[in-house]
Amino acid sequence: MNVFSASLASLRDFFNGERILICFNGPISRTLIGEIGVALKDHIESTQSRESAAMDVFSVYIEMSQNIRHYSTAKSYGDKDASATVVIAEVAEGHYAVSAGNIVEQADGEALVDLVQSLAHLDKAELKALYKQQLRKPRHDDLPTGAGLGLIEIARKSSQPLEANLGEAEKGKAFFSLRAII
């Protein structure tokens, strides 16, 4: 067995051990988001008795992926910095971890981690009230809306508080990662 085959077999064993259903790493496009989303939804629906679980996992995956795509487009990142890492794994019967990460500006990443940490202290009723409050705020076309509303919606669908981390990257950038348990 050559090095590539051995590495691939090792990666497969790791994915199986961690119950990873889908893993993607690279530049993310609208078409790719949709194709992976459909495959994910179809797979979960075929193995789940609750269609609502499949829809929640699907919508959280879509929200995370679209946030990454919109952010990298707004920052005019090239393929290297615009790439995303997305992992969906079954963590317990009927529960899934949806994780996504991407390169961000350091200050943007710090603000996102702070927002996620503030959401972690809210219960479902408080998250619902915050979501409604955010919906009522006026939108301005010339100002970026950020991931605030989407993060609140992800937190509402999650069965546990969201987890966010910020790792070092080069040239004043950081790698932001987000994990939701659905």
C-alpha cells in the first residue's frame, strides 16, 4: 500500500470512528452548499424517524455555510482564504454536530466569539425574544448585517450551547470555528 492509500485508509478509519457523515475542505460556492445540503438532508431523512431533526441539521448547515460564503465574498478573499472546513457528524442517536470554520479578520473573529459566548447564557425563551427583537431592527443596505440573526437561529435550533473557537492564522487573520449540536 502506498503512502497515499495508507493515509486515505487512516482518514477513513478516523471518519468512521468519529461517525463523520460529511466533511468538506476547500472553496465554497452556492452550488456546492446546495448539493452537500441535499445529500445531507436525504441521508438524515433516510436514517431518522423525525423529519424535523433532518430539517434542523440541514438549516444549520446551510446557515453556517452561507455565512462563510458571504463573509469571504465581502472581504474579497482569494481561494485560499475563502475556503471553508465543514464537518457533520452523528454524536449520539438522533443528535448531530454541525461544525464549520473559516479564515476571518482577527477583530471579526473576536467579535463572533463574544457573540457566541453571550448567546450560550440564554435559554430558549430568551433566544426567541432576542431573535424577534433582531427581526424588528431596521436594515440598512449599505451596512453589513453580519451573522447575528443567523447565529441566534442556530442557537435556537441547538440542543446545547454553541461552541466557538478562534485559532491563529497568518497576517492578522484567525481561523474561526463554530459547533452546534442538533
